[in-house]
Amino acid sequence: MYYSAMKVLFSFFLSVFSILNLFSQENDDLYFKKNDRKSNQFPTQLVINTDPNVPNGIYPSLSALVKEQILPGYKIDYKNFPDSSKQWINLNQIVITPKLKNAKKFMWGFSDGTNYYINSKLYDPSGALRYSKLLYKGKKYSVFRAVTRLALPHQKSLAGLDMQNGKMFPISKSMVRELINSNKELLTEFEKNAITKNDFMAYLIRFDSYLQQLHNSR
């Protein structure tokens, strides 16, 4: 009887954990959950790289990506073209023309004419070799979904990339708070409204836009 009771209790906790994990994954998708909050002005869906001039080629470094300097003479294609919503590309899906020996050494990132991708192992060296799509490419900060060591849905976390020094960081409330601290108005709104990771990402993107406007006004 004791064994049966423990088994029932264990099943109950397992069910609760599964439900909580489901909610966690829902809160971590690519759609903003609070687009109806007028104060935040969040878009209903994150716009991904709308620049029509995305080149096709290989970036050997962050500096090359920032300056849009692709490795001369190489073109990226796919063996099986991925769904446009796919956030990761495996190296074995990529066809490089002409063939590039030791491609892993040269491919800090690449662009396929539509989207930009960066090597996710730069974020977590112990993770699988996949190239993560930049969900947002900014002047100061970019956003991608990193593939960490345990390739489960909740291990593919939103991450940021500092386009000036190459630092990669998890998008958390404390991190974004620190980064946007110089804009007191935005920070106040952030403290009041930011709840989910999508919120944190949205404020980081807004701060990047603010920095661009500041730079252009000088």
C-alpha cells in the first residue's frame, strides 16, 4: 500500500512538472505574448532581417560580419533547403561552392541571401555544431537562439551578441537591465512591464534602435 501511494504521488509531481515545462516553452517562443499592452508597443511577431541586401557568403570573423565582408568567391546553398522559420542549420546541410576545406575553421558565420547565421558553439563550446539564425541583427546588439549542450527545447535559449566586442550573453532580466541602464526612461518602462524572455529581448532591440538614433543624430 505504501508503494502504491508513493507511485501515485510520483505520478502527480511528474504531471505538474510537465505542465509547468509546457508553459515555460510557450513563454519562450518567437511570438510576443503581450502585444495587446499599448504601453509596450510590442510587435505581434519579431521581424527577422528585412534588409533586402543580405549577401550570400561566408564570414570568417565578427568583424567581417559587421563590415559585410564575405570571403571572396564562395557561395552558400543547401542540400535540402530548410523551412524559412528554421532557426538552426547543421553543417552537413550546407553546400559551399567551390568546396572549402576545413570549413569549420573559416565559418564564423554565413548568410544565404535572406538570413544571417552564426556558429552557436561560440556561445556554448560544449554544444552541437549548429549555425543559429540571427533573429535580429543590430548595430550594437544582435539576438539569436543559442543551442546549448542539452539540445532540448528549453535548452535553446535566447541569447545576445555584442557586435562590437563579440561577447555573447543570455538574455535575462538582470543582463538587459544592466545593458539598457543609460536610457532611464526605457529602463523605468522595462522594470514596470518586462516579464518574459520575449519582453527582455524586445527591450534590448528597442535599446539598440535608440543607440542607432543617438549615433545618427550626432
